[in-house]
Amino acid sequence: MLEVLLWQYQQQFEEAFPLKDFEGEAEIDVINLIYDCLLNNRPYQKGQAWRDIPNRFPEAPGLNKQ
């Protein structure tokens, strides 16, 4: 899914998402951030608050570890 969102981000904003800035972060958090950018038609701005973006994919594999 991440690859698809990165491609869509590139197409929509004509620039690559700064994935390198998110090394070490959970993939689902990056997915939610990119999805939020696409949904709201706003590219990511360095320093933008993103940790409070809701998880739109609660059934993603690996999230509900028991």
C-alpha cells in the first residue's frame, strides 16, 4: 500500500514525498500521513504536525498483536 500512496503523491503533487524524513517511524503512521495529504490535497510541509492524524486503516496486518 505504501508504494501505491507514494506513487499517487508523486502524481498529485508533482514531487516525491520526503520518505527519508520518516526513517524509523512506523509504516502505518507514514501511510496515514500520506493518505491524509492526498485526501486533503495538501502536500506535506516540513515541521507539519502529523502524529495526531487518525489511523484510517485499523485492520492493517500487524496492528492488533495479541
